[in-house]
Amino acid sequence: MHPNESNLSVDSQVPASVHHNWLYRRVALPVLALLRMGASPEKLAWSLAVGLLIGINPILGSTTVLCLAVAFLLRLNIAASQLGNHIVYPLQLVLVIPFIRLASRVFNTAPMPLSANELLHAARERPLALSRQLWLWEWHAFILWAIFAAIAIPVIALALTPFLRRLLKRVEHHQYPLLASTQPDNSPH
């Protein structure tokens, strides 16, 4: 096999460039696979919406466990919710500070200093006070996020459902083939 060749081939009806796109391989193909395995568009839409919103919650390090717990409790598709969760990970990092800043305004708490020097000084001089303040900022940001998520999850789920229904119809008509393996089939026929 040539070093640039892959052990995966693309159905001849679909342009190869479509399949090499990161978004297609990492997002569309898993969703298509879930649809082909029998997941309903409605359940997938809710699962993705939950994952997308939990993925941006302001408590760093909590998204995977929180997403698993919510998907399990609501009997959602865990794979789809984790897919949504991991897709938005970069957004979580971008949105932490805005959530904290907005929450400090809404809950009328001390604003978070954005200077590294100020935070280091507070950590050296008043570590317990800083940890209490950090907890307060995180808690308030989490409450604000939860209110936002309670509104946004149904909106996103309702927006995704018709799209996933159309996608399912195309999958049923084989208009979106998955990547097929070109390795020889050694199984007995």
C-alpha cells in the first residue's frame, strides 16, 4: 500500500473531498452511523443539544461526567451527547470568563481580576479568601449557565430535529454512504 493511501475508500458516488473534511469525519459520520443504527432523530437532537450545552458550562473539568449523568438520567443517546460535548470544548474555554463576568454583575459580587499578577498576588496573600471567591464566581456562573441551558437546549433540539429527520430519509435512501473498508474480506461466505 502506498504511504498516502488509506485503508478506507469512499463510495464512488460521493466526492472524496467530502469525506476527508474533519467536520464530516468527526461529526457527520458519527451522526449518520447513529441514524443507521436506529437512533430516532428526536432522541439524537435532544442528545446533541444536551451535549452541546453541557459542553460549555463554566465549571472546567465537569463536562464529561455531567454529560454522562444527564444523558443517563434522561435516557438520551450517550454517544451523541458526548459528541456534542466534545465538539464545543474550545467554546467552553472561550466562554468561562464571560460567564463569570456576567454572573458577577447579575449576582452583584466582586468582579474577577483578569490580570495574572492580581490573581497571583491574591493567591499568595489571601489563598483561602481567593478560593472562596473563585468558588463563588464559578457557582454564580454555573447558575447563570443553567438558566441559559434550560432555554437553549429545547430550542436547539427543536431546530436539529427536522434536519435529522431529513438526514434519516437520505440515509434510508442510501444517499449518504459511510466510508467502506477496502481490506479484503477473509470471512467465510
